[in-house]
Amino acid sequence: MGELKIVIDGKEILGEEGMTILDAARKAGIDIPTLCHHTELSSVGACRICVVEVEGMRNLVGACHTPIQSGMVIHTRSARVLETRKIIIELLLAGHTGPCVTDEGVEACELHKLASSLEVGPPRFSIRSPRFYPLEDTNPYIKRDMSKCILCGRCIRACSEIAQQNIYSLAYRGFSTKVIVDFDEPLTKEVCKDCGICVEYCPTTALSYAEGMKKEYVKDKLKAEIRTENGKRSQVFSMLKEEQSKSRYISRDAMGSIAQSLGLSLSEVYGVATFYSFLSTAPQGRHVIRICKSLPCYMKNASMIIEAIEKELGIMPGEKTKDGRFSFELTNCIGACDKAPAMLVDNDVYGHLTPGKIKEILRSYD
């Protein structure tokens, strides 16, 4: 491998091809804070705590997954970098339910340590509906308090890459995103009895051992080659889409069959099914109405169109008419920004809508 000369915080460093900025910085003894990253797990760049400034680049980049290039001049503690890190931590704290001062495991919480080291005060951001989940203590080996989860994904990668169990996955979208087991059910897996890897890698106290169950693990015995299931995972969406087209929704039985045929976990398949807004895990009407709720449509009075549909059909977004004729959903985009406000009925796009057009359009569907 050829050597690459870069500069980090004024210090000239010789790196190698394939190194990330984080690798090179640590080799030179320069500290860049991380949260979702762990040296024994693959990098995903989820939390953005490790952002740095690279001269010549418009945006800050994640040090954990950005490869070095010869001639790079990098700043890890510029005013812009530090301010960004503080805001990211504030956002994480805002969605991290419960004050740290009442948490018995606060000394082990990496988020708390980062907030202290960067002198981050109470979050300035208020959340209308804080993320709150009841404590899961049905598993005799592991407790889950998902209200304290920061969605770093370390438990998912540790379970998959080291324990090779694939129990966890991410499901849903936006603020509703959650680390789930199977069909978003409590963790009741017997395989957890001889594991606990997820607890070891969790940076907060979202995961902890049940009383009397903490063990010392020799991680080298549990390490294994990271399995590459990308080929199989790439088939999940197309299979779910086909099932949606055939049955109008994706049942648990269908997800189970897809998981089994691809050799994937239920949680992985369920995570994909609940992420994409055009897929549904609940029975839909014969015709599905989708209204774009993104900014272009909103600024073009999409709310008036939504109200017109509610009045015409007598249902709210997320509901289905009693006769099963229509389902009504709001989605992030239907690809018709130039025709805003717009709606999609099945595969038909209607643009430049007015409340007066709604009745005529809907009555054309049996």
C-alpha cells in the first residue's frame, strides 16, 4: 500500500490507502470522539459525533467512514466542528428519555461522558412527544429500556457480526425509528442466555443484564468473520413489493416466509417493511390515496386537499373506509413537486389539485 501524506490539526501524518480519517488521527494520538463507532464493529456513520472539517470540502464529514486522500488538511476541533458536535449531542439528549442523574448506570453512559467533555448543558430543543417505551424485563438475561436508546446501531452490529444471531433490526421511520426484535416484540430469545454481546456494546443503559446475570466474556471466542448478506438483503424490498401488489398488504406470514427463504431474521424483514411508506403491514382498501406532505405541497395548500378528502370519505389519514374502497395515507413525497399540491391514487398521479376536483376524482374509482 502506498503512503499518503495528510495534515490533521497542523500535524503532518503519513497514512496508508484504506485508512479512514479516524484511523489516521488515532494513529497520531489525536482524539476524535465517537459514539456509534466501535473498533470491533463495522462503521456506519450514524451519529455524526465524529464530524471533522476538511479544507476544500463544503460540508463536514464523518471521520469514522471517510477515507483519507493525499494532501488532505483536516481540522478536528475548529469552532464549526465543536459547535456541530454540541448540537448533535443536544439532539441526542433531547430524545434520550429520563434525566441521567437518576440513572444508576450513568457512569458507564458514553453519551453522558461526551456531553460532559464538551460542556453541553440541558438541551435547548423541546420534543412535543418524547420517545417513551415501557421497561422490558421479560427476558431473564437481558433488560431493555428503549427510552434510553439513541439508535446508534451498535447492538444490531454486535449481534450480527460477532454473535452471528441477527436478532435486532431497525424499523419504522423518522422519530418513530426503533431497534426491534421480530415483529417489534419483547426480547424473549433463549439464545441470549449464553451471550450478552449487545449489552457489552451498548453505549447507554438501554441494554443491561438482568440481576445476577452479568458475566465476563472473552470476546475473542465470540468473534467471527462478518457475514456478507448484502445479496440476500437486496432481494427483501423487491419481494415485499411483489407481496404488497398481490395481497394489498404484507402479512406476518408473508414476512416470515420471505425471511425463511432468504435466511434472514424476522426483524430484518419487518424493519424494511415498516421503513418504506409505500409498503403496508396492515390490510389496505381497494384503492390507496396518498397525499404528499412535503414542503412544496404544503406551501401550495396541501392541507386544503387533505381536508377535502377527509370530508368526502369521512376518514382521517391512516384510516380505511368502512366499505374497504379507499385507504388514505400521508407520505413524504410522490415525485410530483412540479404539480403541487398533488396526490396519488394507486399509480395515478393528480396534480394542481383544488378541493373542488377531489369529489370528481374519487368518484371515478369503484
